Amino acid sequence: MIFMNGHHHISMLTKNGRKNNHFYQNILGLRRVKKTVNQDDPSMYHLFYGDEVGSPGLDLTFFEMPIAGQTKRGTNAITQIGLFVRNYDSLQYWHNRFEELNVKHSEMTSYMGQDALFFEDHEGLRMVLLNYGELELPITWQPVTTSSVPKEHQIFAMGTIELTVRYLNRTVNLLKDLFGFVIVEQAGDYVRMQHIKGRRTGEIVVRELDGPSEKPGRGSIHHLALRVKDQDELKMWNEKLIEYGLTTSGIVNRFYFQSVYVRDGNGILFELATDGPGFTADSSVEELGQKLDLPPFLEAKREAIEGKLEPLD
């Protein structure tokens, strides 16, 4: 049997790439590891932030949509992103940093049994910093050498991702029966699941909420990508999804990884993405995120594409 390997990346909408770039690099201390465009609509940026090399498991990605309106919160949406820091001292560091930089945040609290600090970016995207508890750090993580955040306090992995859905079992059953997630807690209106029991870097909480569906806008979450090893495994997952009765995108070449997209019974969009070849496929580590990188099939249109994009720096 093949298994998921946790979170790969998560993708959101932003209205303004320049302000987005400032928040995630200068406030959260992540590195912009890829400046490219939405391959399905090259008129908009697709920005990736992560560790020093853009390792799978941390990447926060954004599509810039200047016409994006305000998000109208509701059900059938990915509604919160968990991010891990090393320990309670790190949470205290971030509390102080958010105070100094006027970032909207909670007081120190708890979430799903972990010390937590809730916060929002400048567009209302809901996130929570979580205490990793001095566990062994992911072997793929490489600290950002240019970050204003000290290495010992840097964000190093995605943690609990929260989904809010109208019909709980439609999503829970897909994660459990097909993707192999394990239920580790069930209480009230939510189910907490892990791709490997005890490993919180691949944790998903599915929360049930009736009512109108969320209307996406700036600060909303577009999709969650889960890690698969390589293209052979991705092909097997695509076949399993179809056998399960779902309609998939088929395998899509995103140049930096291969992907399959599928929606569950609540309309939540999942992407399955391979670990490689990664962001150094067309850039050195030192130059990651500095220039506009385009996949080969868009290179001939570079001049026209660059002419429509506003500078970020």
C-alpha cells in the first residue's frame, strides 16, 4: 500500500503581490523561493515562500488577483493554516514580534492540545503558530539564512490544517478510506486526523458547519497539496481516485512538481504533488525567487507576460 507523506504546500489568493511579499518575507521571515506565474493564467503572479530551498512541507503559495474582493466566510472551505515553531519560547518570541509589527494576534492559548498563537495576515488569512514541543525537526528543513527571524525561532513546517465542511463524513471518509489518514480524535463537531499516527506535520482537522459556502476572495485558501514520492506513485493515486468514483485532472506537469487535482464531496480542492524535481530545476539555490521563472512552455511569451506584471521589490 502507498501512503501520503504529509503536507506538500498550500495555496491562497492575494490582492496585492507587493504587500504579500512584504508580509511573508519581512514579517514571517520566510524566503521567497519562486517568483513565477499561474500556469493556467499567466497574467497573475504565483509566489512561493518557504525555507532556504523551498522544501516540501512548508511552502505557502499565493496567486495574485488584483480584482479579488473580500472573503465571505462560510462552510466548504479550507479555513486555517497551522505552522510549527520549535517550542514555547518561540511562541513568546512571535507574540512579541507581532506586538511590535502590529500584526493581529491572540494571546497565548492552546489548539488541539498544543500551545498556540493565532494570528492573521494583512488580508485576514487565518493562521496559528503551534509549539512543536522539542521533537526532532523534519530532516528536509533548511533554515533561511537571510531571515530577520533567528534560526531557533523560524517557522519550519506546516502543522494542523483546518477544513470546514457541511457534510463531515464526505471529507473524513476520503481522507481515511482512500488517502490512509488515521482518526486520532473525534469530539463534538470535528475529527482530527493524521497521515501517520503521532506525526503532526501531516495533520488535518475536519470541522462540520452548516450554512452557506464560503465566497473566496483575498486571504482565502484555494487548495491543499499532499506529498507523494514520485510520478509513479502519482499515477497510482490518480487511478485509485478514479476507482473511488472521483473525477481528477489527470497528471499535470507543473515543471517544479507533477500534480493531480481532485475535489471531495464537499467541494474541497486537494492536490497531490510529487517531491521533485523542486525549485532548483531552473535556478541555483542562491538565486531562488530573485527573477521571474517561467516553465519552458511559457518562455516564448516572457516579454508579454513581464509587461503585465507589477514589480514586487
